[in-house]
Amino acid sequence: MKPIDWFEKLIRDLHVLEINTSAEMDRRILHDILKVQKECKTTKLAGTQPDIWRIIMKSSITKLAVAAIIVAIGLGILAIIDTGSKSGVAWAEVAKNVEASRGVIFRARGTSLRDPNDDWPNGYRIFWRSTAVSRMDVYRGGQIYRTIYLDYDGKTTIGVLHDAKKYSKEAMSDQTAHADKGWSDPQGLLNLGLSLEHHTLGQKTINGVLCEGIEGTGPDGSTGRVWVGVETGYPVLVEIEGVDGSTGTMDQFQWNVDLSAEGVEPEIPADYEPL
């Protein structure tokens, strides 16, 4: 299974579950996720760009995964470096900033015509991403619902089902660590946006920050917009509109964060039981 397929399955399983799941269902779902994750095969990105873009932009679930955020950030950023743009954003510096960022934390929200469990606008996910660790916290009704944590250096996967008070810790194989870690590489995923048609959107103020935007269109007609802070040179907001009417937004970015510090690995309360 390709890494993008694993992300799609992971997000789907975490996203569509009812809060009051049974212990047996919790055990089945999390172990199924971990099993699929272990079966991931290393995929060369260059040969799969069209399929990856189609899956990310067409699926209301996958586009909220971390791959989507980095792909969206890459919409035209590298492609317009040498176009002589006179805008307020130095796009070459934006690309360098994203590539050099030690880690990033952001919020993802979405709507879908096909999934009644979106919990919009109350439901959201917080992603923590770096080349060393990855974490996703799923929130419903203002409460944390699920946590998935991947430690690439420590080769450990932790899953926490907060509503069921269950958890699982699994060893991560070298192959899985290599395959999944590739999706944390900003430069590799930025390259996916190179072939997209794009145009500039001018400037607007977002939450008090003056931003400049780029809009790109995928092969299936889906649209992605990236808004970058003129002064900071980092993405501030990402918007995605699927051809099926679904939407996704990524915001509340914290760039260049050191995720090697304590506090990223989820704490497991004493009353949580192993799956």
C-alpha cells in the first residue's frame, strides 16, 4: 500500500467513527490502521505525481492529511521563482523557508457532501509534522478524540483512543519509517505542485496579517489557494475546494518549531488500558 493510501485510510477511520464505539471496534480499527501502516511500501514520488494529486484533491478525507498541506503550499511557489514577479512576497524565500522549517504545527478543518460526520465547524485536527516525528490530534465537540503519533527516529507508533480510554504502542519497521518519513519532507512534496497551472491573487489581510495569495488548479478541476505573510514569508492559510463541493482549510500555522522537545509524544493517562 502506498503512503498516500495509508494516510487516506488512517484519516477515514479516525474521521467517520461514532464517539461511542465499542471496545472491540476500537481494538479492530486501531490494529487495522497499524497493520496497514506496517505494510506501507516506499514509493518514488516522481512517477506518481498525477495520481497523488488526483487522490488528494478529489478525496474530502485525504486532502486534510499532511500531504495535502505541503502539496498546497507548493502550488506554484517554485514554479514562479524566476518569473520576475514584482509582488510583495519573495517567493523564492517562501520555498526556502518551508524547506528549512524544522517543524510545523497547524489546524485542518473540512466539509464534505458525502460524509455526515464532518462536525463542521466544531471538528478539527491539529497536525505536528517534522522529519523526526508526526502527530495528529482529532477533536470533536471541543474535546480531543483520537491521537496518532509516529516517532521516526525511535521507530515507534502510538495510537490513543481518548473516548474509549484505550491505547496501543507498536514498533515501526525500518521500511515503514522510511516510507512514512518521505511524506514529512517538504521539498519532496513541494515538487508535486510544479506541474500545476497557477496565478497570483493579490493581497488581503488575514487575522491582522497582510498576505499575498496564489491559486492553482489540479487536473480534475479542484482548486487550491495559498496565502503567505508578506513580512514573515511563511504560509498563513491554505484553502482547497474539491470538484464534489467539499472544502478544506489549513490555518493557525506555527513554523520552524523544534518538535524534538518534550510534549510532542502523547501522554497516556494511568487509567487508559492497552488494546
